[in-house]
Amino acid sequence: MFNNRKEQLADLELAYAEFMQTARGLSSEDLMKSLGDWTPRDILAHFTGWNRITLVGCAELCEGVEPFYFYDGTNDYRKVNAQFLMRYNSIDPNVLLTQIKATIDALISYLWTIEESEWELDTGIVHYRGGPATVARCVDSLIRDYRKHREEIISGL
């Protein structure tokens, strides 16, 4: 259903790099510009948190445990994202960019340790949208999120 691990991780690295290229070009004013429900600063905080919990969620899936954050899925992860905005609350773009880099590096390093046979393994955990929750599905979601939010920033400025 998804690309193999190598291809999917290359896609994640590309989506991240493109997002970061856009993020690095933001001025301090752009960082705080409203995009509707949130600002580019909020999106940076969002990714710092999501990189971290995607790592944990993938580890949980490999153990046959439902990722802890799934409880908020039907709420569009509003509670989870609100926690990220409070926790990663800097308005300094350099701090935010450093936090994202540290968390994506940790996530990608971890994902390379997962065996290819476990990448799309159905361990019986059901995604809140239906179907099996897999590592590949979590990574795909993050890839799409990086691309979507990059476009959101570009179109909002």
C-alpha cells in the first residue's frame, strides 16, 4: 500500500527539507502572521511535537500497542496540538528550527532501525479512521502533513 521503508524515508526527508526551506525564509513578522486558526510559529511547534510522538507511536505499534495519542484523533488532535503550542512556545525562529531538526533527526534515526518486515505489519491496532495502524501509515501521515502545512504557509503569506 505504501512505498518501502527506504523510499518512504526519502520522501519524509524531502518533505521535511522543503518545509524547512520555507520556514527558514520566514521573517519574525511572518512567523506570527495569522493563517486562520494558527500561525507559522504554531506550525513549527506542531512539527517539533509530532516528530517526537511519531517516534513513540511507531515504537508502540511495533510492540502491538495503540499509540497513546490516538485518543485525540477524532478531535483532529486538538488537545495534542494545544499541548505542543504550550510546550514549544518560543517565538525565536532559530530555537524553533533547532527543535524541529533535533526531533526529525531522532525520528529518522529510529525509523531506520525498524525492520522492513515490520514497516507495514498489521499488529491488530486499528487506526481511528479505520484500517490497520502501521509504521508506514504514521510516516505517510507526517509526510502529507509537512507538505500541507508548507503550502498553507506559502499561500498565507
